[in-house]
Amino acid sequence: MKKRIISLSLAAGVIVLAFGIFTLMPSRRMEAKILDEGQSALLVEVMNAQVGTISQTVSATGRLKAVDRYEIFAQVDGQLKASARNFREGKLYRKGQLMLEIDRREFEMSLLAQKSDFITQVTAVLPDLKVDYPAAYPLWKAYLQKVDVHRSLPALPESQSEQEQFFLTGKGIYTSFYNVKSGEEKLSKYSIYAPFNGVVTSADAEAGTAVRTGTVMGTFISSDQFELEVTVPMQYLHQIKLGTEAQLSSTELKGSWKGKVVRIGGAIDQQSQSVKVFIQTSGKDLKEGMFLKAEMQSKPFENAVSVPRKMLNAEGKVFVVKNGRLQLQAVEVLAKEGDMVVVSGLSAGTPLLKTVIKSAYEGMKVSVKQ
């Protein structure tokens, strides 16, 4: 019974306290209003929103690499000839110019013997063709007259019938022909020609050295086209597209070069949250391995305003001045760069609070500094 009386007393006290607070709230509001009206307006600075088209520059630094890069290695066995004396680091070659040559005399003699055997086989089947396949005889006779052991074999005549093809296959004509063609292809590998205009960046070839298939003899790169590999933070990725132009510069060399984005990496670096961007360029004085700074113009933002980042609160709103009081206005953040942020959603000429006020609140009285 005693506990019940105590509980009822506490409940009654809570009700009385709540009623007292409720009755005091209007008077508190009135006091705050009177106090606010009594306070002088705080002098602040504003900036008028300048709405327009804004372009951002995305900067990144990377290392230059050649677009075309060949590791030169031997595809046949033999001894390097005197041409290897000129194959040195820094040596320039034009497209189609002989760079290295391997002694091919022994293999060349073997190939000539194969061609002679092939001619003998074709000569041996001509009498049978004349009797059994008279329509094919003049074609093969004319073909035989065109064959020169010192030149590449011409293409075989087209078979006139399936029986003729079976006959020639049984005589080993096709097998001998393709063996010779394989030898001709291998013979071409004894001479190595420049596949494009370029420069030797490493050389391991010595004249007179015996090489085997797979022996690395050097590296040859193009001196005409280069790619700059840079990393761009994810926040700028939506602003860079294939074909975006870039201005390239070096801290070590004077001048600048133009480039264009040709590839964008498909993976995000988990640690830096950045993406690889590849910029193709060309120009005088460019060398593989040098570092360049790239400045890329992003896609312009329409009806946007650039404001200091400090003016934006955590909720993505800014203070504007209206009728002598502060008001919060929501904006859309389009991009961030350093201490500035590009936003949309503001009308031209809107006065934005420029002064940093820690205790600023909506409805606060302010006076604009002239």
C-alpha cells in the first residue's frame, strides 16, 4: 500500500512539471524573439552568384612510353654478320632498313636443293598429266617454265578435277611445294628489318657471335608515337572521355605538347581509388621514360557557379542573404577542385554568405558590408 502511494505521488509530480514547462514555452519564444529584435545585425560579406559555363582542368603526372615496342630476338640459328656492329643503343633506323643479318648460306643451299627436287617431281608427272589429264597438262607445263630456283615459288595451278588433285597428292607434289614455301619463310628470318621508324634502346648483338632461336638481341621502339600513363582520381573520371585533349609539359624541358586520351583503364586502384588514363602524343625531344604533366580540360558545366568550399556545409547547402536574414539553400555539387567547388541550383546574382560564421543559423539578422 505504501509503495502504491509513492508511485501515485511521483506520477502527479511529473504531470505538474510537464504542465509548467508547456506553459513557459510561449513566454520563452517571445523572449527569444524580443532578444533577436533587440540585437544589432552582424556585418557580413557576400558574393553575388555568377552563373555561367565553367570548365575544370584535371592535372596528373605520368611516365612516357613508346606505342610501338619490339623485343628483337633470333628466330633461326646462325652467326651474326657485320651489320651487328652498327646495331647499338641510340642507333636510328628508318622503316624497312636492314638492322641485323644472320649468316644464311648453309640454309640457302639446302633450300635450293629442295627447290630442285620439287622441279624434278613436277617434270616427272608431266607425261602422265598429258595422257590422263590433257586439260591440266598445258597449265603445269607453263608453271614449270616460270619456276626459278633463285626466286620464290609461284602459286600452284588450280586443279581441274578431284581426280587430278588426288593424283598430284599421291605423287607428293603438294607436300614438296609447301616444304619449299616453309623454307622460304624461314629464309626471310635471317635478315631483320626495321618494322617502323625508331631507335634502338638496348643492344646485345655482337658481330661474329653464334645465336640460337630465342636469343635476345635488343629492343627497338618507335620514335614517332608515345603514350603517357597517368592516374586520375575517381571524382574526375566522369569528366574525362575518349578523345579528351590534354596539354603536356615538362619541368626539365621547355615547350609543350598536345595529346589525346585514347584509353581509360577498366579497374580501380583499391588503395588510391584512382583510374589509369592513357594519353597519346608525339613531338620533338620526347623520349621514353621521361615524366610529363598532363592538363586535361573536362566537359564544361552549364548554369554553374564556382564558390569556395568553406561556404558549403555538411548537408550540401549554402547560406544566402534575403531581406537582411540568412537562409539555407540546397545546391547540387558538380565537381571539387582544391579549395573551390562547382555547384548548380543558384540564380544569377544571388547574394551568398562569404564570411565564415561558426554560430550562423537560418533567420539570423545580418547586414551586408558595402
